[in-house]
Amino acid sequence: MSVRSGTISMWLQAGTCIGWSLFITVLSTTNQLQLYISPSMTRYVKWTALGCYILGAALILIGWLTRAESKPDAAHEHLHVGCACGTDTPQPNKNGRVLLTSVILLAPIGMSLIWPAEALDSKVAENKGIQFQPSAVVLPQATGKQAEPKPQNSASVAPTAPIQSDTQSSKTSQMPEFPADEFTQMYADYAKQIYVQDEIFIEDNHFMETIMTLDLFREQFTGKRITWQGFVYQSDDMKKGRYAISRFVMQCCTADAAPFGLLIDNKTKRQLKKDSWVEVSGKMTIGKQGEAAVIVMQVDRITSIPKKEDPYVYHNLDFGI
């Protein structure tokens, strides 16, 4: 392979590296990176972009120096590129393979220009299969039964309770039992924290943990007012007036994002449009979707909201610590 051919090969590789570096930089500066990966992974992607930029710059420099050094000795170029001297066997030209590889690696960038990044919607949720029983994640064989309570150690000393107001004391005294095992104890502890609230608002930073808790202890939370935000989903097998207000829960990237939702019976006169973003509020009940027992909210308040800048929710890694 000639020096010229080797230089072109290096420049093609450099262009691929720098192309990906610029692509990631643009996504980061325009707040679109979160449409591809979770916030916990962005730092690694940004470091990768920096590495690609440095590698691309190094390849350009090496290619330029190699080309410059070869000019005075062009007549004997074969002495410097390791050709098979003394034979007629031609050396393979790698440019074709490098070009093909570069095209394949740069294809996603070109596709993103043709089809700009968008948040996953109800069409993807339907293809993936939306989950209405989040407790199945920790209880794969869940049948609607609650976990058996952990045995209490009679020798243990209970922690000192904080001073409570009369209202809080009344609610605490009326608090139901939240039986749990070693896998669900953290959810039982969280259930005790949110049960005393007059209205439970499902925050984005605890979305998965909250709906998991509500589903694990459906009977205890029946009748409580719940408020949350999400996009509207409705499948063909849902009865009239029933929807799911849902979110995609992402662990690493959009490839592993899974749709979770809470079913609602719309008790308002408002018509909901698929994929529109809303905040809903209603009383929690237990109903049926197909043959499964699931949470069904009797919603009496619906408010339209703008589509969230970051439409996904994530597992809270500090939960239960």
C-alpha cells in the first residue's frame, strides 16, 4: 500500500472519530443527549467524545507527517511502506475497507439528520408492552398476595419517634400494616412515609419507587388521592373512558426503556388525546385489566401540561439507603 493510500486511510478514520465527537457535542449542547441515554451515563459518553476528538486529531497529524516525509523520497516509496520487495505480489489497498467501515459508523449520524431524535411515545409503548403491575419486578410470581411480614425481634429496641402534631399522630395511629420481606422492606418503609400525606404526588425522581409501593400495598392505599404526570396511552382493549397515564423508565439508554403506567377511569367530561401530556389526580381503587388485578385511579381532575424536556424517569439509586 502506498504512502498516499495509507494517508487517505488515516484521514478516513480521523474523520469518523471527529464526526462522532462533534455529533455527541451537538447533542449535549442542544439537550438532546438525554433522548438517547440516561443522565448517569452522560459523563462517560462525553469522555468518549473527548477521546474520539483526540484520536481523530492524532490520526490527522500522523497522516500529514507521513505524507510530508514521503515527498523527497517518492521514487523509492516502496522502501518505507513495507511492500513485498523482490516479488510481484501487490499489497492490498485498505482504503476500500476503511471507507466502508467509516460509512457504516457514520450512518447513524446521517440518519439522525433525516429523522431527528424524538421521545418514545405510545406507539413504542404498545410494541414493548406497557406494564400495569410494577410489583412484578420484585415479585415475579405475584398473584395479588402481599408479602408475609418479617418476624419482629422482641429484644430489639424501637427507635425514638419524633414529636408529631395531633393531626399527624391521628394519621399515624390509623396507619395500616405494611407487611414485607427482605426484598420489599424498603418499599414498606417508604409506604409509611407517604401514607400520612393527604395527597400523594408522584415525583419524577421517585416515580418507579412510588408506583411500585402503591402496587405492592394496593389495599392499604385504596381511597388515597394520587396525583402524577405523564403521557396519555390507550389501547384497543381498554373500555371507553379508560386510559393509562404513563412514563418510560430508563436504566441505561432508550433501548432498555420500559413503559409503566397507572390506569385511570376518566370521571371528567374532558376528552384525552393519545400522547398528550397531562397531570391527573384521583382516588385510588383496585380494578381489572383483562384478568389481572391492577390499580385503577378514579380521576376527577385533569390538567394539560407541556411535554417534559426530559420525558423519561429513572430508578433512584439512593432509594432504600
